[in-house]
Amino acid sequence: MNNTNIKIIAGFAAGAIAGALTGLLLAPESGDKTRKKLGKESDKFRESLSKSLAESFDAAKTKYNTLLDEYTAEGKKKLAKVKDTAKLN
């Protein structure tokens, strides 16, 4: 996961926590309704965070596989070059 994704997730988490705390402090509803509402919001947050993490993981895995393929191809080229050089000598 790159640094930008971590910053985005951290910012999202901080905003969600600040919003939840503000909502609790300014809630015009009873404690029971507020707790239910907070539970629903935390479920939404968890789902959103899970989705963001999964997307970041998928992007990192794709980048890893791309780099692995590139390095493997480059290694094969260099190995073939070494073999060709060894045959000439």
C-alpha cells in the first residue's frame, strides 16, 4: 500500500471519528436512538474502510505482479545474453 492510500484512509478515519463525536454531542435524539444510529454509521464506516483496504491491496498486488513479470523477463534476457557470450568463448 503506498503512502497516498495510507494518508487517504487515515484522513477518512479521522473525519469519521470527528463526525461521530460531533453527532453524539449535538444529537437531538434519545440515547437509545443515538446508539442505534451510531451503530448503523459504524457499520457503514467499517464497510467503506474494508472496501478501501481491499482496493488498495488489489492495486498493490497488481503492481507487484507487474514488477515481477518485468524483472523476470529482464532476468531471462540477461541470462540468455550470458549463455550466448559463454558459447562464443
